[in-house]
Amino acid sequence: MIEQERVVAPPDHGSQHGHKPNILLVEDDQSIADEVRDDLASRGYTVEHVADGAAALHAVQMLHYDLMIVDRMLPGLDGLTVIERVRARNIRVPVLVLSALSAVDDRVRGLKAGGDDYLSKPFAFVELAARVEALLRRPQDSRETVLQVGPLFMDLIDRTVRRGERALDLLPREFKLLEYLMRRPGQLVTRDMLLEDVWNYRFLPQTNLVDVHIGRLRRKLDVAGEAPLIQSVRGAGFIFRVPD
Amino acid sequence: MPASYSVFPTEIFRTAQFRLALAFTAGIAVVSMVLCVFLSWQTMVFRTARIDSYLESAAEALAAETPKEIDRAVARQLAGNLVRISFVGLFTPEGMRIAGNLHHLPGNLPVDGVAHAVSATGIEPYDEFPVVRAVARAVPDGNILVIARDIDVLSELRVPVLHALELGLIPALLLSLGTGALLSRRALDRVKTVHERIERIMSGALHERLPTRGTRDDLDRLAASVNRMLDRIEQLLHDVKGVGDNIAHDLRTPLARARAKLERGSRAAQDLRGLRAVAETAVGDLDQAIGIINALLRIGEIESGRRRSGFGDVRFADLAREVFELYQPVSEEGGLQLVLDIQSDPVVRGDGELLLEAVANLVDNAMKFTPPGGRVRLVVGEEAGQPAIRVEDSGPGIPAAERDAVMRRFYRAETSRHTSGNGLGLSIVGAIVQLHDFRLILREPPLRSGAVFAIVGEAATASRRPRVGAESAARPPASAETARPERPGAATSASPTAPSLIGTADSGS
């Protein structure tokens, strides 16, 4: 569970899965596709790029992919149709939908069609990388009633949290935030992800809402002398990590 | 000006007023005719009755005389002395003429001393009168006396009736036609000025308005309505222009910054590290531009109204609590006091997610403009009897002169240019409020400074309950966050415990 890596570095998937995650990118804009491929390749993924829906359907049937990134607007077969057909063939590959349309309705439609996450263009690469990573490592078992990461114990039934022997007094919103982080140890979590998943926010507040909440949680997690558990990644988000 | 708008004389006859006058005139004519006919008829009936009674009494008087006298009287009449009797005749019981100017006894005239209408044909030389009134009466010697008179009433009436028509009807007709022409002339004049004004407005003079006289007549009210519409259109055009200008301006600023940074960085950066730093800040500028575009798209999405189909019951108090929980830590970090005051628990119909966004935007906005040490109050209550969520801050407030402008889309008070944000927060709030048919009002602040925004909704059901456990529910469960973050200097006035729940009137700063 505990990973050693630079702050924004390719996750060490090799040690977990024995192979580099294989991503199918379906995107008709060549320059965006090139950038995405280069960026993801630099983060340790193998990326195969196809430019239209028919090629994507063909590819996904021929080879096993760990993840599909599908642009919503494609020539010929539309992105949502591609996803629906993939799902109809009972292929359970996680799908990240990309779209220039940011409308909430559109997001809902993307997820309904069988997408697992949705990112609107233009996006920051770090945001894309974080989503990709989150999809590749979906929380293993959400039925767990006790979470443990390093010295931190969370009881989801009693709603209690301990760090070592010290009990933490958390507000419900802080509990929810910590649970989200503990389910994604060593994983980059962006502000957008927190807003969407923890607070169910679909818009960006102008104030530094996320940082403030993280800051509060941090101060409750770490008392003097203890190693910080939540690390900030400049310009990207946060990583919950147990130091050595 | 197009020719169709000019007033030709013939134009008058096409106006509604003139047509009305014409119909009116025709009506007057018909009524007058009917009146004349009625009068003539009445007069005739009256005259006939008088003639009858005269004839009857004359016949009775004559019959009472001796036969000699009767003969004389008949002769006298023939000499023209029997006034008002045109015909007289004395006949034997067998109908043979004895004397008089009646040559024979009218066949169907009963000898009863009562006047009857008798066909006068064959009564020489008065054939021209088709009907006469005649009385036949037996005189003492057994002979039959007949006296008759023509009823030439029509010829007598012709003159006064014609006079009446001349003196009454014709002036009346002329008057109503004239009035019609005058009215239509005036209406045409007004229509003409309206047309001219519309031409001017169409050619770009948007500040022009249709003339009104304050008479509240139909044309006036129509003009007033059109003027209100013009006000709205002018406002919208102004807004749209402002939108265009503001978008261009707001987008240009971060783009210009990014461009400058990239250009300078590509030339002046000493090493990769320097270039990277430049690129990173440039990306930040681009993100700001993207943020503006996203906000605009979001407004467009909300305004399209598609989300209305997903409306459900929303409790204002729940919204307020959620926003309060979200922003309470932020307020403390910023040295502000955020106060939740739930005075009632109204339920409205709406999109909870959007309403949350609206309230959060207002709070976000209030906190941005309130300096440290200030206070932001989030109040669930009523506004003129309607459920409302109010966000009050103790910031610098909005000058009265700017309040209208603030409510307009995309406007951002000049003094706020230095604060971060794309200035579209209030526009998003406005779009959400409009989608719900709610109202967003900017109120006079209760204290001397600060701003008060209120989202005023409509109660979904009869659900105005008095204070539903507001205090216990709103207070964070971990009662007071006693382990306060150390923030020396900040939040001097902020309450050290959970924010007070009952609104007090004292200033927050």
C-alpha cells in the first residue's frame, strides 16, 4: 500500500499489476491526442490512440485495455454510442469521458451511457492523470467497515477515527473527507475531485474552500511531532500518504 | 418616411373612427326616418279621430233639423258655407240622390251615424282621394244624409316633415360625419407621430419613446405599454453590449498576461527552470480565461431552463445549513464571523443543487468583499411574506447608485476589480433565480454598511413552521470547535465558539 515516489510521479503500477496499464485513447483532435499520449506515457502508461469510434470498437474487442478515454464528440460514431456499444458487449473496462461540453446534463448523459468519470475540456493534465489513476485503482471494497492506513484507523459504523491511540474528534464533513482520502492512499486527489465527490459540488467556488477544509482536517490529524499525513501537491491537489 | 405613413385626405375615410362615424350617421338617419314616419302616422290617427267626431256631430246636428232646414243646409254647403265638409248628399231610402255633391250613396256605408272609411272612387270630382271619412244618418223624413270629408293629411304633413328633416336630420348627419372626420384626423395625427417616433427608434434612437398625453385613453395606454417594452429592450441591449464588452475585457486581461509572460519567458528565461515557472503562471492565466468561458456556458445552460423538469421540494433551511457547514471554516480562516440564523423552515419547489450553488455563490461573494473582522449572516426567513434566504455582510456594501447596475448581468462594481474572480458569480445566481421564477433582491443594509442579498421564493406548501429546532440542528455536532486554529491578529471580533445563531443587530466589525 505504501508507495515511495516523487510528489508528482508515475505511480508504480508495475509492482502492483506486473504490467504498465494499457490505455485506449479515442480522440479525433490529433494535437490534443499527441499531448495526452505524451503526458500519460511520461507517467508510466502505455497509450494507444485511435481517432474514431469504429476503430475504438474494433480495438477494444481485439485487446484488453485497463482504461478507455473517450472523447464525447467523434466523427461517425459518437462517443456516447461507442461507450454504449462497449458496455453492450459486456466489456467492463473503466471509461473516462472527455468533452468540450461542460453542461451538467451532458455529464449526466456521459455517466448514464456507461462512463465512469467525466472531464470537461480544456483540462489540466494533472487533473486527467489523477482521474486516470483513480479509475485504474477504484476503491477495492467499499463494503469495508474499518479502514486502516498506516497509524490511522477509521470505523465506518461507529464513525470514529484513531491515530494510534489518540482518538480524533471529527465533524461529519471532515469524516467524509478523510474517508475519501483513506480510500485512495498514495493517490493524487485534485480539488475538483473533492468538490465533486465529497461535497457534491458541480461548480468552482471562488474562495479556497477545499484548502481550508483540508487544512482543518490536517490540524486534527497531525499534532506536534507527528508526521503529516496529507501532502499538498502544488498546482494539483493532495495526496494522503503515510510517511516512512 | 415611407409614403404609407403620410396622411392623405382619403386616408381619413379609412380610419376606424371615420367608419364608426359613418355607421353612426346611418343610424341617426334611420332613427330619424322612423321617427318621422311614426309622427306622421300618429298625426294621421289623431286627425282622423277629430274629423270623425266632427262629421258625426255635424251629421247628428243636421239630422235634428227639419227636412227643410236640412235641404237648406245641404244647399248651403254647396255654396261653401258648410266648413270642413267636403261632400254632402241627401238620398232617398232607396239610394236616389235628392241633393248635394255626392252623386250616389256609397254602397258599403252603414247608416248608423258613425264615421267610416269609404273608398272614394267614383266620388266626382274627388277621385284623387282614395279614401274619405263618411257618416250616413237617417233623417226624420226617412231620407239618408251623408256627409264626408277627405283626409288629405299626408299632403298637409309633407311640408313639416320635410322641414323637420331639413332642420334636424341633415345638420345631425353633417355633424356626426364632421366629428368622425375630425376624430379620425386627430387619431391619424397621433398615429403619424407614433409612426415617426417608431421610425426614429428603428433607425437607432433607442432612447426615444412614444408620445403619451396622460389621458389614459386606449391609445395612451398602448403607447405606455410599448414604452415599457422599449425600456426593457433598451435595458437588454445595454446588457448585451455590456456582456460583449465585459467578456472581451475579462478574457483579454488573462490572455494578454499569459501572452506577455510566454513571450518574455521564451526570450528571457535563463534555463528550463525559469521557463517552466513562466509557463506555469501563464497556464494559471489561461485557466482564468477558461473559468470565465465555463461560467458563461453554465449561465447559458441554466437559462435554457431544461433543468426545470427535475424540480423537487427543497428546504431552504437545509440549503443554508449545508452552505454554512461548507463555508464556516473558510470564514474562520479569513477572520470572518459566519452566522447562521434559521427563523423558519420554508419548502420551495426547485433544483436543490442549483439553489445550493446560488446560495453558496452569494456567501462566497459576501466573504470575498468583507474585510477580516467582519461578519456574514446567512438568514432563512421571510421577505414580504415569502420564503427567503438572505445573505448579509458587513463589508463596504454597494453604493445606492450602483445597486441597479449590480443586479444586471455581468456587471461588476468597479471597486471590486482588484479582487479575484470572474465577476460572473452574481450572474449565475441571477440565472438560477430566474429559472425558478424566484426573485433576487439587493436590499438596503440594516446597518449603515454592508450588502444584503436575498433570494425570495414561493412556498411550495403551507409549510411555514415556527423555528424548527434551528439552533440544535445548525450547530455543528462536535459542539464548539474549541481547538481553534491559531490565528493571531485575525478574527478579533469573531466569536471563539460556534457562531451565534440568533441574529443580533450589532455590527460585526
